[in-house]
Amino acid sequence: MSLLGIFPLDVILPSFPALSSQFSVPTPDIAWSISLFAVGAALSQCWIGPLSDRLGRKRLLLVGLITAASGAVGCIYAWDFSSFMVFRLVQAAGCGCFVLSHALVQDLYSDHRRNSMRILLTTASGLFISLSPLAGSFLQQWLGWQGSFQAFVVLAALAVLLCSLSLTDASRPVAPRSGYRTLFKDRRFISYSLLSAMAFACHFSFIVTSPLLFMDLLGMTDYAFSLIFIAYGAAYIIGGVVASALNKRIEVSAQIRLGLLLIGVAGLSLFLWLYVLNLTVTGIMLSMVVCSAGTTIVRPAATTWALSLHPEIAGTAAALNNTLVFTVGGLCSAGVALAEADLLRALAMAFVLAALIGSLLLRRLRSLPSKLLSD
């Protein structure tokens, strides 16, 4: 599921020029399709999470995987950009089931192992992210822009098989809407979820705008783009190692403060590179390495605290958490992409704002009544 999650967002990036040519639309419109996909996936999670609390995780995973694969097949055979976008939304609706990985972590692990597992998943995603543009470049070269969708279908079929063999289904009698009422009233849950969203928004804004920065503005080939992107994913691995060490030594709020500091430093360094040395690959990537390390520290810690507040409705909690994360990420990335003539400055501003808003949320959390995790 972690590997599948990168195909609709990351592996497709080197195919932006080919998709633009195929459907005769500007490249920024293809970037908008990524943001729309994120919002579609976020909305589908609103239904999948609560249903999994009642019906069990397994059957919702199976339905979601099959729906996502069907949408990918539709994208392959789309006849124009409008039909392509419709099938992308179908794929996004199915991909909403990936939120259940967070609920499964909550179901299967306890205490600090939950955060350790989420750090592991984030680190694995970083490894996949680092290789995804290169994989996308090869798929684009061998199979055309359809290649990433074809690979997605194959991996989805494998996930269906693994899900059928390895998971059991247990029903939980929870009212579909009562869980959301409880979560929306919990200011600590909302605050921690928004902290996770701030971190993800930085990552996602760069993902969406990176083809425009490197291929359109700097004139890089899709293959060269995929090679430098490996450094970005490698930063996630480094961040995962650091986050694992911090998880055993310092409290969660201190971890989050450090991650937010790194994100803010990344934004300020982008401004510095822009005004002193103008737009360069080195300046962008050094700043993104720092930002991704901060994201890897903040997001697992904030998500673990948010979901641990309501373990009895883990599916609903995971759905609302991820909905906030992807909605904020999608809206932020769309806002950055709108600044087509000044992308780097908009990206730097997004990082600085995320760090400032995150710091305000942490200060707000300190003023709320304490509610400790089970460990």
C-alpha cells in the first residue's frame, strides 16, 4: 500500500510533458490534476474510515483497491483530458482506502511501537519517492505515459492477493457519524492533525511543482530530473533514522518543534538562494533535503498522538486525520502552482508559513488540558 501510494502522485511526474502533449493542455493543467487527485482521495477517506470501524478493514481495502485499479485502467484508455480527469477521480476514490494503513497500525501495535511503525512507513515511502521519478522515467521511455498506470494495476492486483491472504475482518458496532462529532470536538486531535497537515503540505507542494521548476524553468530532461530526485527521497531515509532515534530519547512535542524548525530553515534558505544566487538546482535541493528531514520528524509523531487519543474509532480518526492532511496539502500545492511566474518564492513562503502555523498550534496545545498517550 505504501508503494502503491506513490504511483498516482510521484511516478507520474516525468510523464507531465507527454500527458500535456497527449491531451493538448498546458503543463500546469497536468499539475492541477495532481492536486485534484489529492482532494478526491481525501474526500473518499471520509466514508471509508467510519465504514471500516463497522465492517472491518479487510473488505474496505479490497473494494478500494479494485476501484483504484479500475480508475487506472480508465486513465489508460481515456479519449480526452476531461475523461482522463474523471477516471483519475475514480482512481482517487479507490486510493482513499490507503488511509486504513494508519488504522491497521493502531489496531496491531501498541505504545511507542505505533510511532516507530509510522516512522518506518514514512522512511519506506521516502525510499520509494527517491526512486519513483527514475522508475517513472523508465516507464515513460518503455511504455509511454500509460506505463505508470499499468504498473499501478499490477501492484494493486498483488495487494488484493496479499490482503485476501493475510488480513482478517472484524466488525465493530460504531455509529457512522458519532465518531466524527467526537473528533471535531476534540481540539487536541484537530491540532495534532493540522500539525501533520502542515508538514505534508510542504512535501506535497514541492512534489506538485518540481516538474515545473526543474523541467520547465531549468530545462532539465525527465531522466536528469529523476536522478536529482533521488537525493530528495534519500533525505526521507535520513530523516527516518533521526526520527527513530529521537522517538526513544525525547518527548513528542520536542520532536515536533525540531521538525518545524528544520522546515522553517528550509524556507528561509530558499529565499536566500533565490536572492543571492538566483534559481539553481543546488539551492533547491539543499533546502528540500532539510525540509524533508523536518517533515519526516513531524508527521509520524503528530499522527501517532492524534490517533492515540481515540483508539476505539481508529478508522474514523485515521480518515479525518488524512482528510485534513490531503486537503491542506492539495490546497497549498494548488496555491503554490498558481504562482507560475514565481514558483520558488511561493514555495519558500509556504515552508515559512507552515513552520509558523505549526509553532502556533504547538503553543495552543500546551494551553489545553493534558491527555497522555497510553505509553
